[in-house]
Amino acid sequence: NLGQHLTNVAVQKHSGKAAYKRTGAKWDVAQFKRYVVSAAGLETSNRMMGDIESIVIHSLISVQKVMINDKHCFELYGYDILIDHNYKPWLLEVNASPSLTANTVQDYDMKFGMLDDVMTVLDMEKYLTGNELQIGGFDLLYRDGLRYGPPDGSVHTSYLGCANNRLTQLQRLAKARSWEMTHKQQRPD
């Protein structure tokens, strides 16, 4: 079966395997990272995750001049990346309109959280400063020629798949906004 190792949900949903029914043929990045650490070691995992970050960053830089830059719209990109037997990532495609259909509760929770974070990043209420390093489940990877990552000395060299304090961080943003709004109303003009 030439498709037995393909993880694309469009292929796997026709497999009839019990594993698809149980997991939806999906792991979140943290689960995948834990697997790679256990199977190939921390150094391999760090290299692979750093390479995936590089793929995302360089692919976006390569099309930066032709991307639509309009404050009235945005695009969400989905990356399909194949990992070979040496844990080297290969870019298969970038989807400008990735499927947001969920086939498990965990998949729904992940996608709902991601869309919630996208709305926070869009900053319709204009309360973000533009200097945030993390917004919800998103961590800044690159800005103005500088690459961002965990602090020096961290066990993991990439934020991809690391524990993310998404809800705590969003609560902190909301409290800061609330404090700002309260004090703005109290100031005499």
C-alpha cells in the first residue's frame, strides 16, 4: 500500500483503520515532538523543529513582496511538511485556505483555540502594542531580520511543540486591557 505512511487526513480517512477513528490521524505538535525526543533524542528533535521553523520563515520571506498587504483582510496558512527517516523536514505544500474541519474533540479544541488566537492577533480593538513576543498560542519567530526562540540555555531550542501558557497569557492581556480602559475613563480630559 503506497499510501500507508501518508498522514494526510484526506488519504487516511479512507483507510478504515481503528487508529483513524480514535485519533483522526492527527497529533498536535507537542505530541509529535515528544515522540521524536523519545525515538531519536533531544538533539534530533531540536534540529528538526529548528528546520521546520526555517522552512516557515524562509517560505514566507520568499513570497513577501507578492503577498497582499491589506489591513482589511488576512490569510491563514497551513503547512504540510513531510519528515523523512532522518527526521529531516521537507515542505510539501502551503495551503492558503487550510481545512478547519475537526474530526475529534481534541482537533476541535485546537482549531477553536487557534482561531480565537488569530482574532486576538488581528487586534480589532487596537490594544496590542505590536511588541508582543507571544499572543495566545502564537509565539513570535521572526521580525525585522531577527529570529526569536527560547532563552539561551533552554533544553528546547524551538518554541514549536513546547508547553504554551496560552490561557494564562490571554488572561494577562485581558487584565492589562481592562486596567488601561478603567484608568483611561478615570482621567480627566
